[in-house]
Amino acid sequence: MPFIHTSARSCSPKNSAQLLLLPAFALQIFHLRTEEQIVSNKSRLETVYRLRETEEDRARAALADAQRGVLDAEKQLEAAKNRAMADERKTNTAAHWSMVETAHVRALQEARQAEYLVKSAETGLMKKRDMYIGAHTKTEALRRVIETRKAEATRAQEKAEQKTMDEVAMLLFLQPA
């Protein structure tokens, strides 16, 4: 007897009519578990591995955001440096020169602030990179443990099968003809 389960993964119900039309809300049919299906061959570590992979993906996304932040800060710094290096002085009145000089001082302040933002973004990038490397290392270590456990389980299963086959062969050999 199938069990009907509805799912609306990653949908925020803004309008219930739109929600019902989404393909993510389609009916999914699952069979009820029986006694044999309750125990699976999966290791319990695989659930932890999926969580670690999710953590690694989040760290990778954060690293990408930090890299984009550094690039944006460097572009802003370059623009601020260009504004600071521009010489707008022309033959004009002293009041105009005073205004141009004030604008130049302001451009220099913006350039210093942009340099600070670049350093700050680079520091954040280093932290995000360390977080990603840590998450990746944990995930890879857990993957190796799972592979080792699966290999051990496979060897134990093969050994048990070989033992059963040896017992059957022994019984056939000892059976009178």
C-alpha cells in the first residue's frame, strides 16, 4: 500500500495557488517500510558525511563571496587612486582652486579608506579560506573512513559467503553417493 507524501522543497508559500502549480509540489509516492527494509547497508557515517558536504559547500560559497568582495574592493581602490591622481587645476580663480584642492583632499581620504577596505576584505578572505580548508579536510577524512568501513564490510561479507560455500561443499563431499 503506497503512502502519498507531498513535498514543497525550498518553496516559500507566497500565494497558495502558485504553490500548487510548482513542480516541486508534485505528489511523490513512497512505499511503506517492511521489516526487511528497516535495516539498510548504509553506514551511519554517510548521514554525517552529507552534513559535512553541506558545510563544505557553504564554506565554498562564503569563500567565493569573499573573493568577489576583494575584487570589488580592489576596483574601488583603483578608481579612488585615479580620482586622487587627477589634476583638475586650470587657469581659473583662487576660489575655484580652493574648491579643487578640497576635492583633491577628499579624493585622497577616499583612497585611504579604499586601501583599508581592501586590507579588510583580504583578511576576511583569509578567514574564509581557512574555514573552507578545514571543512574540506574534515569531509575528506570522513570520506576515507567511510570507504575503509565499506571495504571492511565487503570483505566480511565475502568471507562469510566463502565460509557458507565451503560448508556446502563439505556437506556435498561427505554426502553418500
